[in-house]
Amino acid sequence: MYLLLFFILVILALLEFLLIRKLPRRISYSSVPDRRNLEPGEEFCLVSTIENSSIIPAFSLKLREHVPQELVSRLPKRPIVDDCGYAMLCSSFYLMPKKKTVRRTPVTLPFRGRYLFRGADILVGDFIGVKETRLSFQQIEEVVVFPKRLDIGPMCDALGSLMGDVSVRRFIFEDPILTVGFRDYTGREPMKAINWKQSARMRSLMVNQYDHTTDPSVTVVLNVDYGTWNNRDFELLEKLFSYTRMVCEALESKKIRYSFITNAATAGTIGGWSKVEEGLGERHLSIILEGIGRASRDPRESYEFLLSRVLKTAEQGRTYIVLTPTRDHRCERELSGIETVSGNPCAMLYADEGGELTWN
């Protein structure tokens, strides 16, 4: 009898040793969101994989996943907030030898922004429930929530009126790509307009003659330089981002090609997002919306410097739509310069005035 009891104690001691020393090394964890770009409040799943590659069963595992504090989960318990401002999704379970479990937690993020998931801690309990070994799994996964979508109907109407005016004026301008012939040099044309091969053939200076432009082109300019933002103004900033989305989606719906330029700083790595070249389509729009989703409250440069950048690359016949938090009379010189080069008035949208297009 005593021998059997001694044998059982030895087995339990060995099992306890293996659970404390060996098992934690064979527990692995990984987690990834099943969506990277989201709408505000759109449900997605946090997919977590925990594996026990040991031949020893894990009788007690406590999982604490570090997730954004803004996360809304379907779990009955509210997430615990840690010292770093991250919430912890907590759960307990066991795992048999050579098995893994995949857990899909439905969650949502209600507001625009870039959110990080920073791995998890797992507490591995021993056989008799006296000691726990803590395992830390550091990883960074991110999701980006787009700005809130607004009704683009009014914006489509405003853009229809705007592009109608541009369509009337388009015959004033020539398109430097569409060459339809040659004519004599008058001395008023720039030197780059001279066609030297044709001039040699005709034995007099000849310049290219271009067709009139036919396709409207637009540049969307987003300014977030507003001075010092306070809590009341954050709502204004979010409105500005939503209005920017509304403008871009309205241009998409009308099949008008557009480029994008901004002074908004972005969180994370999205190189070159301060300027998106002209394009059209779902991918083009997604690049812009992801950048807006990553945008922080601090500008990379002033409003004046942003418009100076726009002025340097301004084109004849192009329409410029400028979105800014409020009226700022400091930049009238830059706006006038853009209008002079393009030949079109700048369309202005002020977030604090209800998001309606006006003309400068």
C-alpha cells in the first residue's frame, strides 16, 4: 500500500516537474485580424491560434490578449485595461498533447484610425494549481478603420455643376499631349513647343499645334493645419476626413480621374502617401482612404507650404478642390496663384460650414 502511494507521488512529482519546466517551451501563440481595412463599426474576427506541441497535456491555460482599448467584443465580460492603456481579452482553457486550438473572436472598432494588436500573455498552470508560468508573445498586427461614409448625393450634384462649368471652359485650353498638326512660329510660343524636325523640313520655325483638352482632371487638396486642436475640434477634424471621402467617392461615381495631395501626417509606414498620383478605381480610392484612416491630428507642414507645393505643379485646365477645417485668409496669394495657372477658380470646402462646395 505504501509502495503504491509512493509510486503515485513519484509520478505526480515527475508530472509537476514536466509541467513547470518542459511544457511552457512547447506552447506557441499567434494572432491575426481577418480584415486589414474596415468601415467604422464593421465586424471582423481576431483569429488566435494556440498550439501545444508537447506530449504533456496543458491542464490550465489562461490567455490574455493585448488589444486596442476601443475594441468592442461580443464576449460577456468587458475587457480589462492594463497599465499601457491596452485592453486585455481574457479566457481560460486546456489543451491536449499535440493539439492546437483556433479561436475566432468577433470584434468591432467604432472610430476611424489605426489600431494595433500587441500579442498576448499565456499563464501555464501546474498540475496541483500552485504555480503559474507566464509566457509573453510579442507581435504587432494592425488594422485601419476608414473615415465614416456620408451620403454622396449632394456632393455629386455639386460636382456635376462644377464639372459642367469646366466642360464649357475646356475649349480655351490646349492639351500638350494631343498633337494635331504644326503651324508657323510667332515668337509668343515657348521654345519647348518648337518641333525642330518639322522646322528643318519646312526650313522655317514650326511649333506643334495641339487639340483642345477633352477629359476633366481634378486634384483634391486636404489641409489639416488648424493651429492648436482641442477636444471640441476633434469632431471637426473627423468631419473633414469624412467630407474628403465623400468628394473622392463622388469623383469615382462620375468617372472623373483625380489626384490627391495633403499635409496630414500618417501613423505607420505608408510611404509617399502625402501625394497620390492621378488615377481612378477601387484600388486608387482604397489607397487614399487608408491614408486618411492613418492620419493623425498633427500636420506635416503648414497650409501655406501645402498650397505652395500645389502651385509648383499646377496645370492649365485642371480643377482644384481644397478641403480645409475653416476659412483662412492667410493663403489667398497661393490660392490666387493656383487659379491663375489653372484658369479655374478653386472649389473650396470648409468643414465648419456644413461641407458644401463654394468657389474661391
